[in-house]
Amino acid sequence: MPKIAKVIVDVPTMQTDRPFDYLIPAVLSDTIQPGMRVWVQFGKGARKVSGMVVAISQHADYAGTLKPILTTLDYAPVLNPELLALSQWLAQTTYAFWITCIQTMLPARLKVDTDKWVHASATASPQTLKLLGAQAELALAELTPQALAPVMKAVQQGELTVEYRAHDRARVKTEDHVVPLLDIADYDQLLTELRKNAKQKAHLLNALMTWVTRAETPAVKQVTQTIPRTQLTQAAKAGWLRLEAREVYRDPYPQLANQALTTALPLTPEQAPVVATVGAAVAAEQAKTFLLEGVTGSGKTEVYLQIIAQALAKGRTALMLVPEIALTPQMVQRVRGRFGAAVAVMHSGLSEGEKFDEWRRIQRGEAQVVVGARSAAFAPLRNIGICIIDEEHESSYKQADAPRYHARDVVLHRAQSAHAPVVLGSATPSLESRARAEKGVYTLLRLPHRINQQPLPQVHLIDMRQAYQQGGRDDFSAPLLAALAKRVSRHEQSVLLLNRRGYSAFVMCRECGYKVMCPNCDISLTLHMDTHSLRCHYCGHEEAIPQTCPSCGSKKIRYYGTGTQKVEASLNQLLPQARVLRMDVDTTRRKGGHAKLLKAFGAHQADILLGTQMIAKGLDFPDVTLVGVINADTGLGLPDFRASERTFQLLTQVAGRAGRADKPGEVLIQTFNPEHYAIRFAQAHDYEGFFYAEMAIRHRGDYPPYYYTLKLTVSHQTETKAAKAIYSLAQQVTAALSPDARVLGPTPGAIARLKNRYFYQMVIKYKHEPNLGAVLTQILDETQSSVKNGFQVAIDPEPQDFI
């Protein structure tokens, strides 16, 4: 009896968001398995698309004639049963298409492109045949717009036929190796027959005899350092050797290869019970969740490493997530230094080829430990024994685009399936996680002191309302300038935080008040002096700096606000003896940019590391004795209920970069709001005080963790259409809610226009709404047809902000 494959096709719409039945040809009946990519014909025409086999059945749900699977794109499943089930769960919980979730879980090299080719039909006229020229077929993607027009007209008339072909990007890297084909006696005989002046051939024959003796097949790139490639090619033609292409992996961290492994450090009296508690759960294969609340410098990383070692000793694997690419180089160095080649790395800073190779190492079981950012939550690990999320409070663990998942939720779901414990680590846990620990859902573990018994750095607040009257210059108060100069003279290092990149926040005319705005978004352009341009940080629009006001013609154009570029320029003037490194998105765009800057700072090639929030966490440099915060109020003014929490977390994290070794640390925070509770609690390193104060505020406002939240957004290029659509959807959603739910809006987005689209949104706060999921799924289904009319509808469960 023929087998039926249930296939999710790569056509992300609601109407196709279900498995379709395809007949498995007899020749493939023993080959095709769930989790394999296939090539199928879809729809009434000749359209061909890729798809994912999600199940095999003996019975079809479709009553008509089934189309056969055309071919398989894989020799083995690329998604195992656990990940296939995870993709379906992800689609259901994030209100995303199943195929979108599947593609999110795969490296880019496993996403199939479709190429369109045209060739002549039987009715093609001589004029149409001329379009093809001497070729039998043409690739549409290679045609210019002028050449494409007559070709498409011929397609519409039936004289040219369109064929869809799979363009699989899954390419492995290979390296040629020299394989000797003769034995030593044969090579020795050839050597005696050579002319005396054939020195290169003699050298090659001697090398071949050595390789036979040692049973070696060296790489061609090593051999050609002493033997020309032409000699190898001629020898291959003569039958002396074979040049064999062998697969090699692209190593994203070659500098860490073949290093001596580090050994476990002695645990402190506080670390030991933490490792023992989690280790017991690893041994018992219990899916428990631990919240590790440890102050900065308390040795959380060593705790992670020893727990991972226990999982590996049990023959299981380990998954470790970090929030920022900037953190990855240092964490990879620590983890790979302990476990060597068993470690694979996954984050967006790798090339497509490196991601593909690391993914294959994991899938093949050649790597048992995975370290990475958000996307590493989908690493194809089997037999997971421990999951660790470092800096679990970070908002970067939430995906902004569909599927809008939170990596923490994905890891917790996988851990339940694998019967593995999860460790959520942070010096400043999210209120949601800490509240779950208070209720006993998570087990709270603490590391309240630094491992070297050094006190946490002393934090001083500088009231910027008075600083300029007391000798402050540019963006620096006198105390901060003096402290920086003092560290430079003592050959110590400093870290400066300003959570705003660019040179100035905006450009304004002092005559008429005109601000240079982005033409595509309702936001001012940011000045960047390195490119001498104004740039939008949302859509990427860039334009020249105006010399005169476009509104009134005045030349009194001035720069307002502060960015990292401006602070860097000020530092170079105020402290010319100081060497400054700037670390932000602009200076780390290139591959390896983060690691390069951090390596230079660690090697004392700079006295001051100036950067945005990417420098606030995870970095460990023993000679950093001063941390300065240029403006602690940057995030407090945002219209976001998490603004105080994020400010407290950022200040606490960056303060923890100071005094991590033997030298005492000091922190200077410049602020216009020194009485704000988030800043006061950060000054005192008082997470407990902040937690209870913020929880009281959240309780009064009915915000998480007391309520769940969901954001529904509609956008369109016409504002009135977006507004009408959101009000219509609001009526539909509200009708399905209980009186206990809270609805905010509909309102325009905090930035009402982005990339020439107008955004309107509504927020739902709820505790238990059994009908909500069904009505949201219905909305997605009903709004599919409106996509063609320019509407975009997005559903974001548990958004990290309402902006």
C-alpha cells in the first residue's frame, strides 16, 4: 500500500498553514522520513515549492488524486521528532505560520530558493525563439527589466513555459587532499627513473613515500607551500596520486583551537551548594527550573561550567544562551577553554557558512555543548541534560518578528520534553522570573557575595542640575573627569556607558525650531560625524547634514543631545592623554568587531572603553576600577512600564564591571533624577528593595507579572485605513473577553509612522481568557486576504515593550 507524506509547504499563508497530502513514490518509500525537506508541485499550475514532511501515514485526508513528491532535498531528516513537535507548539503559541517556525529553526543555508526558468513550448513562434537566442532556456532572475518584458508576454501567450527549480543553498566546504596510489617500492622505482634535473618531481616522490609510511593524506594547501600545484596535477594524471575533495568545517573561532583545556576551579562555600543542588537535578533527570540570583562577580560562569561538566559526565548534552553577541567571545573562550572541540557556537555574528557547519556539527553529535544567542534555543541537540540562560532578564531574548517567541519559553518547553533542569542566571532577574521564584514555581538559589570577597563597588550619584555650575564641561561633571584622569595616570582602565549611539540626538534650527525628521518615520534623524550624515536608526534612511535651515533659510543649524561619537570627541579634547575605544553598533558592524575591540581593551591598548548597553554585562577585565554613566536617565523617560526595571538592571550590571579583581572599584552615575527609586536602589546594589517597590507599582497598574499581556498591531500606508482596521479588530476581540480583562487602546503607536507605514495598536491585559486564543486565530485567518490590500496584522504575546 502506498505511503502518504503530510507536507507543510513553503507558502506562508493561513490557507496553507496545514499539512497537505502527497504520494510517496515507490522508489522513495523507504527513504522519506518526517523532518526531511522535499520538492513538490503545489496548486493548479506548474508551481513547484519546497516543503517539510511532518508525518507519514497510510491514509490520505484528501479524497482526490494525490500528486507525488518530486524529489527529496535531504538524505536524512534535518529536524528530529522533538524539534518537529517544537515547531508546531511554537506556531500555536506565537500565532505564526508553521512553515515560518520551521524555517526559524533551520540555518539560512537550509532555506530553499526557487529559481524560475523559461523554455520554448511547441507553439513558440520564430520571434519568440529569438528571445532565447542560442540557449535552450533562460533564468528569469538573470534578465534585465527590458529583456524581461517580452519574455513575460510570451509566457502569457503560452509560447514560453515557466519551470520552477529548487535552488538549495546547503553547500558544504571541501578541501583537496593528496591520496597516494602506489606503494613505496613503486615510488622508489619512479625515483630512479627520473632525470637528474627533475628536482621538483623527486621532492614530490620522496614526500609521497613519507606519506605512505605514515599513512597520511595531507591537505593540498599544506603541500603547495613546498610543492607547486602543477606538480600535483601532473602526478595525478600520471596515476601517482589522487586529489580527493573532503568536507571541512568552517571554524568561527580558529584562534581557540588546540589550546590546553582549563581545569575546574575550587568552589566557594556559596558556589558549592548551588552546583550540588542543580547537579542532583541533572543526575535525577528532573525538569526543574532554578533562578540563580548572583551579584556581579560572584562566579556564576564557573558554576555553569561545573554543572555542564556533570551533564556531560552523564552522557548528556548542554545548551547555554547568552543575550548579546558582544558577550559571546568571552563566554565562548571560557566554555571552549574548558570543553574544547565539544563546543559549538550559534549567533548572528557568524557567516552563513559558519552557522551551517556549526549546526551540522551539533546535529551529527560531534558537539555536545552549544553556546549562543537567542537562535541557539533551536540547536538540534539530542539528549539535553542541562539548559542555562545567562542574564535571563535581557529583552534581547525576545524575537521582534514572527514567530515572536521568547527564548526562555522555548528552552523551558524543550527542557520539559528532555527531563532536564534549567538554570536562569542574573544579578538582576526579571520581575516575572523572580515572582515565579517567590511562588515556588522556580527554585531560588543565591550567590550574594563576590568570589574574591571584594566588596561591590561604591556608587556615587552626581546631580547634573548642579554639575555645570561646579566646573562641568561638555557631557562630563568635574568629579567624573577627575576620576577618569586619575585612572589614566595610574594605568588603570575605565568603562563609560552612554546608551545612545551617534553624535547628536537631533539637528534643529535655532531660528524657527525646525528639526530634521526622517521622511519615512515620525522620528528625528541622528547625526553621525564619522560619515558626516544624518541617519534614521529605524529604516536606515541617510542624508547630508544641512548647512542652512530648509524651512527658514537660517544658517543657525545646531546639534542637540548626546551620542557616543560626540562623547568620544569630547574625551579626546578633555583628556588627550587617554586612549579611547568606542563600542557600539556603528563600530562593531563588521564580522568579529566585538571580539576585536574587547581583545584590544583586554590587552591594555586603551584606557577607556566607551559604549552603549552592550558593554554593561558579562565583561570581566581585572584592571577596570572605574565605571561612569554619562546619563542614567536615557531610558527613564520612555513610555514603557518596564522603563524603571530596565534602568535599574542596566545601572546595576554596568556598575558590576568595576573592581572585579583585587583593585577596589568606583562607580559615578550622572543623572538629572537622583531621587528616582530605580537609581537609588541601583546605587545601593539593592535588588530586593527594588523588586518589592516595583512589584507594588505593577500591582496597582495591573501589569506583569500580575497580568499576562498581548499586543495587537495593524499597519498600513494610509493612516485612516490603519485606524479603521484596528477599531474593527478591537470590537471583535473585546466581544470575546471577560469583564476581568483590561484593554488599552486602540491608539497610534508610540512612533506612529515607520518605514512609510502607519501603526495602530491595542494591548490586552488578562489573567485567564479561554476564548482569546480562538478569536486571535480567527483574526489571522480573516485578515489574510487583506494583506494583498496593504494591511499587516501582528500579534505579539508578552511584548517586551508597548512602544
